[in-house]
Amino acid sequence: MPFTEYFIGKRERISIVDETSYGSGGTMSSGGFIPGLDCRIEPNFSQEWQEILSAGDDDRTVQNRVVGDLKLPFTLSFKVSDWRFLKYAGYGSIVNAGSNPYTHTFSLANTVQSFKLEWARRHTTASVITLVGCLIKKVTLRFQRGGAAGEGQVMAFCDCVARNYSKGTSVTTLANTVSSSTPFHYRHTKLTLESSEIVEVQGGELTIDNGIDEDDSRYANSTQDRLLSEPIPKVHRIDGRASIVAKDATFLNQWDGAAALSGTNKLEFIRGASDNIVLTLASVRVGMANAPTVLEGPQVVDLVFNAKSFSSLVATDAVAAY
């Protein structure tokens, strides 16, 4: 007697492709790609049922419920193997140059590139959810030292929202996959503040926020019905944090100065001379430099900072075009 086949995450595949217009377009079979390794979706989908309490009946139950807004927020996370996903984080203006290695120079755009996503749960009868009108509201790059298997890789956590979905059973065959089977690791990180490399970094994160609130784009309109209209990117913000073993009062002094840091300030992820990204930060200000007493161990500063923008954002790798 055969065993029952179940869905397992190891067999899932999550792929994305640029949309040609919000909520439509994009051919997954030719232009789709897998955004990273160990890709995961954490959905928070809801039908937003609305209560009708009374139609005059003599009881205390909810009389009825009618379907409300269709809400499709989700978190997309993965181990970073290349930097194509940044085009959806507000940096859809890209100049590709060179010839293996290629350089990809990102610029902040006033619009956000939307994408279609296929979430394929493979099975004898596969379950495939296709999300359209997907946008990244906020992305956090996170790096943390770790020695055990599966730990220590650079992670991207994307706070996303979609316009609509459909269900199917056919898994699209992709022409593209990921560009590397090796993710960026914490040991590939390099942080520079005031033109000095900071070696003693235990971990940290950098968050790029597009200032999108999807409720801004939910209208009283029969054409849109229960769905979102095109979300509106508002104020763009860059925030960061780094846990650093302190050897002097440098970080306290940077906080105490209450001014933008001088010199060059940047975060890099370097797998090699032709496989890296350099995120150069403009107008960096330290908001916190906390370092509690540790009786048996080094003092670790939790350095919290923000930046006005990226004065330069350039990736170099073997991918011809982002």
C-alpha cells in the first residue's frame, strides 16, 4: 500500500518576473527567475469578512457575513545569491555594463517596479498560486555571524503586498534559475564608517523602506471592486543597525557629535573582486550607540543609524542584466 503524498517545503519553488504594467504582463517561462536560495513565503492573506449583526431576528448570533476587502500581504525571504531583487525595492532604474563580470548601477526611481510571483507547491497534483501586482514595501538585509550548518548566510526579508491571485495546478518551466548555488555569507560583509573599516562586527541589518501603505490605494470604485489600485510610494528611508565589539569610544563619539558622519560610509558584501555589491551611504547619522555593561565578556555596541540615500549602489557579478 503506497504512502500518502504530502506537500513539503523542500519541493516548493517560488519564482518572480517583472510586470509590464501593474497587475498584468510578464512571461514567467522566459523572464522569470528564483530570487534567492531557501526561498520562503509567509502569507497573511485574508477575505476580511464583514458582519451583519441583525435582520430583526430574536437571537444573539451574527446574522450574516459578507465578503470584504481582499488583502494579500506576505513576507518573502531568502538567502541572497545575487542582487536582482533590489530593482523591486525602489531601485528599478538600472544601468547594466561590462562583459562578465557585469556591473549593475542602481538609482532610486520615483515609481516601484511590480512583479508577478508563482508559488508552486509540487505534488502529483501540484498547487500553484500566482500573485499579480506584487510590490516590495520594505526590504531588510540581515547578516549575523554563525558557525552551525545553515547559519550565517546573508538574508533578505521582503515585506510585500499583492493585488490579486489565481490558483492552478501547472508549474511553469523556467529558462532562468538563481545565478549561484552559493549564498553570500556573514564573512563576506565589510562595514566602513568615516573611511575606516570596522572589523569587529558581529552582525547587523540594513532596511530600505518605500513608504508604501496599501490602504492609500483602496478606493470606493466598482471597477477595482475588492482589489488594490496601484500603491503609492511615499517617503523613502534607509535605516541600519550593527552590533560591534568596542575597543574604544569611537562609536560613542560619533553619537555624541550629533552630526552627519564624515568621510566614506558604506556597506559591502564581497564574494570576490568580480562578485560583490557596494552600498555607499550618504548623510549617515547615528541615533543610538548603546553598550550595556558585560561583566564577563567584551562590550558590544548596538549602533543604530540612518542615511539619506545611497550616493552609489553598484553590484558586480556574472549576471548579464538585472
